[in-house]
Amino acid sequence: MSDMSFFVTSSTVAALAAIAFGVMIPALAMGWSISKAMEALSRQPEAEKAITRSLFIGLAMIESLAIYVLVIVLIVLFRNPLLEYLLN
Amino acid sequence: MQEALLTQTIYFEIGPLAFSQSLVTSLTLTILLVLLAASLTHHLLITPTKLQSMAEAIMGVIENAINEVLPQYSRQVLPFIATLWLFLLFANLVGLIPGLQSPTRDLSITAALAILVFFSVHWFGIRSQGLANYLRHYLKPNPLLLPFHLISEFTRTVALAIRLFGNMMSLEIAALLVLLVAGFLAPIPILMLHIIEALVQAYIFGMLALVYVAGSIQSQIISRKHSMTRA
């Protein structure tokens, strides 16, 4: 197998694996935090605004992890800086 | 296609300054918002017209949201946070108009907004309690934690920029990919998701900026109260 095809195969596999795990684990974390927020909401419905606000901020924090994975995967697929070494 | 996904088309250049599509869009948006605000506040009446009461309702919602986080300083931070919210809302939604792109899918624009947030956090912190008091909170609870404070200042600014950029870009890429695969009418649910996501991301960006500003103001108030009760 030539260097180039090995590079393409491995970067595609790595990107797919990265996006799979990078979506799975933040999804678990988001589900966990939403279920906790629902419990808190059923216990104290009057604190709805504060709970919703901190839930949204927490979800944004967790979501940004998945977004980092996406950005890195896009870099690996479209703008891989290591490709230069192979082409020269 | 790759080029269109990750880079920006440049319209024209003046010297070293390149006017990309996102820069032109956001400048136009800024001018339009300023004109809109000026025309809405030009003739304020005691018995409001329809437009005025609409604008007042929007400002009321924003003011309530800020009041819940930062009751004592809401007047001080309201202009900055409200501007962020309104600008981001329109900037995210502009991508839905055919032929236009959201300026927030350009990392330069979101980075500029995140840098604004970074500086205003320190500005509001110093303004509320003075420079010495503000710098002292970096040494609390222990001077050993100073590097962690500095790292968190840096990373949360980067995270703010990357989060907005990644969200808007991935939404547009998702719509584009669905369009390539399925074609006619299929991307419409994705575009509906785009509307919700635009609202949520604008809310989150402004809310995080507000929480950071509130943190820099309140960390000193709490520590001052603490030292007063101890004394």
C-alpha cells in the first residue's frame, strides 16, 4: 500500500472514529445533566428560571466539546497540515 | 466545495485590509441596526406607538434577563450585553437569506466578539472595585492557583469564539450536505433547526459573557463581604 492511500485511509478512519466518540460521550453527558435538571425542576418548580439558565450554560459547555471534535475532524479531512510532508 | 466550506470569499482589498464577505455583511448589519435603533428612539412618546412598544418589550425582556444575574449592576452592563444579543441574533439569522452567509460562521468575527468580551470582563471588574482589588482576586483563595486563573481566562475566550463559529459552520455544512444528498425540499427541517440554533447560540453567547462579567464583579464583592464579617 502506498504512502498516500495509507494516509487517506487512516485519516478517514480516524476522523470517523473521532466524530463517533466525540458525539457519543457529550450526548451521554448532556442526557445526564438534563435528567438531573428535570429532577431538580420537579422538586422545586419555582426555581425554574435559575435551573433553566444554568442548564443552558452547562449544555453549551458540554456541546462545545463536541464542536471541538468537529473542528479538529474538519481540519484532519480538509486542511491536514501533515500532508505537506507526504507531498514534498 | 472544500474552499467554500472553510474559507471566505474576499470582495475587495484596501491596502492590507481585505474585505471578506463576512466583514461586509457584519458591517452592513451594524449600520442597519444602528439606523433602526436611532429611528426607533427618535420620537419617544408617553403613549407608545406599535413599533415603540415592540422595541420596549424586547428591551424589557433583555433587562429582566440581566437583572436576574446581576441586579446591582444591570444598568452598567446592559448596553454591552444587549448589543451582543441583538447583533448575534441578526448575524446568526442572516444566513437564512439566500445568497448571504452568517458572519458568525467566520472565525475572525467570532474571535473579535470574544476578544471584546475578554476585555470588557476586566473593564467592568476594574471599574466596579478598582485595579488593586481586581488584581487581588487572582491570588484568591491561594496564590498557587494563579496559573489556573490565567489559563481559564485564556481558554474560556477561545472557547467562546470556537463554540459560536463551530455551531454556525456545522449547521450550514449539514444543510449543504443534505442538499447534496437529497435535493428538493429535504433541507427545510435542517433550516428550521438553523433558526432554533441561531436563537440558542445568540442567547448562550450573551449569557456566558454576562456570567463572566458578573463573575469578575461579584468575586470581589463576595470576598469583601467575607473580610468584613471576619474583621
